[in-house]
Amino acid sequence: RKEVEQDPGPFNVPEGATVAFNCTYSNSASQSFFWYRQDCRKEPKLLMSVYSSGNEDGRFTAQLNRASQYISLLIRDSKLSDSATYLCVVTLSGSARQLTFGSGTQLTVLP
Amino acid sequence: ETGVTQTPRHLVMGMTNKKSLKCEQHLGHNAMYWYKQSAKKPLELMFVYSLEERVENNSVPSRFSPECPNSSHLFLHLHTLQPEDSALYLCASSSNTGTAEQFFGPGTRLTVL
């Protein structure tokens, strides 16, 4: 079983749509959670951290369910510039520097 | 810009060659990382250096040899690689506190013939 599992997609959505990505992690000792974004042929960049209470940053909302070991990312009012691969990332307790990445979910927002 | 640079951006080498990848960070961080990204696979952490000491090494073959001469520079020395080592090699840096954000360089696209 993969440590961090994501639906690879691709998700093709029209501009303005709402899209949700899911991620599950296998290690219950996972401590910190993030979504990174990777544009085509570019490096990954932090999109947002994910907190137990859920958090929002503009059109982006992240949720964490520790009991189900499940993380989600919701993008509202999709823009063309949101097209990218979204990477679910976790760290283990006591190993804050070791990021474990999912394979990513590819999103294309269509005009 | 992330403030993490990598050279070269592209490298083609034969299996008998020796080459080195270079990473430099201008962010004042004191932890640096090497990752491997292969097609359709998640990023794999290879090495972690904190305060110039290697703190994690995820069972990487000895044909990959990291070097961290100071907190701003990180090298990955390559020798007798295999074609399956062809991948994007990404360097990252972070501060040494808690679960600090990692900033990635643009990567070196390596092809082993």
C-alpha cells in the first residue's frame, strides 16, 4: 500500500467550476499535512498547510480527517492558472523534515 | 523566485561517466535536501542535510554520493549510473525549525544512456 495515495486524474474542468481532490495516508503517526502545487516542468511549491480544524486561503479550502486518515483540497471558481499537478504531502511525528509525497493529481482548467 | 538554483538544468551521461549536480540556496536556510522525481512516481527523498551534517539517507545506492560543504551549497556526485536513474533531481532547502516549508530548485533533468 502506498504511504500517500491520490487519484491521479486527470481532472478536466471548465473555468468557474468547483473541483475537489482527495488524499489518504497510511501511517497514523503522520503529524503534518500539506498541499503542494507543481506546474508542468517546474518545481513543486507549497500551496497551503492543512490543519485539523480545516483552513481556507481565498478560493482554496483544505480539510483533514485524522480518524479516516484523509485529506482534501477544494478549489472554487477554477481559473485557467489553476492548471497544475496537486501533490498531497505528509510528515511523520519526529521526522519533520522528511516529506512523503503522493503521486499527484493533475488538473486542467478549460476555457 | 524560490532562491534555490541548480546546475546544470539538463545532463546526458553515459553509464561510465562521473558527473556532479550542484545546488545553491540564497535563503539563509540550514537544511538541504535531494529528491528524485521519476515519471508517474511520487517524489522520493534521497538525502537530508541539517547544519551540514547528513541526517537522513533513504537507502540510496552508493553510486549517488552527496556532499554539503556549507549551509548554502549541496552537491550530488554521480558515477556508474544505470538507465533507470534517469529522472528529475530536485534540490530543496528549509529552515531548521519544526515543519518548515521546503523551497525547491528547478531541478536537473538527467538522462543516462
